[in-house]
Amino acid sequence: MKLEFNRQQLLELMRDFHTLSGIRIVLFDDEYHELLSYPEQPCKFCSLLKSNPETKGLCDASDARSFREAEAKKKLILFHCHAGLIEATIPLEDNHVTIGYLMFGQISDLQNRENLHTQLQNVLSQYAIPCSNDILEGIPRKTNDQIQAAAKIMEACTHYAILRQAVGLKRQQFSRMLTAYLLAHLSEPMQAQDIADALGISRSKLYSQCDQYLGMGIGE
């Protein structure tokens, strides 16, 4: 995972997005693992899908396709998931490196409540999943203009999060810690093991992170 993030700062931003749009927003790392969301729990319908191994696999595959497409195009994409709900994904980039993704979703562009209920029922019945009475709970119905506006706001959130360093490459933290140690011990003999101990990592990890994050060995 390349991503590090300020949980409190990012959660506040995600909460503001939800307050304005009424849409759930989620942070994923570059390996497609969910890290943070607001609201924390998905809607009732998506919770039912994720409780079934077969449909959970379809949800995960749908998300993964969106991540790959967003990364390939280097921009926000809007799409319908396998269940017919609308979602949006945008890559988080730091120094031209994709470090994670923001996604909003679990919304519908069907304005008729009965039509949406029928659509969701059909998806659940296809996989023999019992349909609860509150299946529509947590699924906002939005117009196309509202969806486009929410997408633009989420895009602005990604730039704000990077600018405010709410999210960033792990190398930033590693570089700060390493620099602080080196400056504090410039007048002393230094061994790689001493540096690794101070950073709380193994010696081999020190070597690999210097190479990965700084593009040079610890000797340099």
C-alpha cells in the first residue's frame, strides 16, 4: 500500500461531502482495499449483496473494473455497477503516482420509487437473496445534473486532500523520519541498524524503503 492518510482530516472532508450531497463516499488504497467511508455502513441493499459470497464477488469485480479504468484514463469515471446503481471513481495521484481512489455510489437515477424497488428486487431474486422491506433505505435518487455536480465536487475533494496533505505517499512520512534522525546525529558515527531501530523497522526494510521511496541506497 502506497497510501498514508490523516484519518480525522479526511473523515471531516468526507462528512462534508455527504452533508452536501447525501451520497456515501469511500476511500480505497491502490490495492483496492476499503480504508475509510462516510457513512461507515453501506445501504441496506448493498449490505445484502455483500453478505452473499457470489454477489460480493460481483461487487468487488465491478469496483476493480472501475479502479482500473479510472487509473488508465487518469480521471473520474461514472458507471453503473452490476446491480444497476450509479457509482463514480476517481484516482488519487501524488507526483503522478496513483496511491488510492475515492468512490461515491449506491445511488440511482431512476426517479420512480416503484421502478427502483422492482429493479432491486429482481437483482436479489436472481441470487435467491431474501428481500427486506427497507430495501430502498439509504439509496438516494438523483437527477443527472445532481450526479454530475456531485462528481465535480468529489473531484475537487481529491485535489483538496492532496493539497492539504490529508492523503499522500508513504514515502513522505518515511522521508521526514529519516531526515530528522540524520540531522540529529550528523556528528556521530551512524550504522544502518541504528537508523532502522530508530525508525522502528528492520534493516532490510530500511534498505528497501530507501530504494523504493527515495531512489537511492542508505549509504547515499
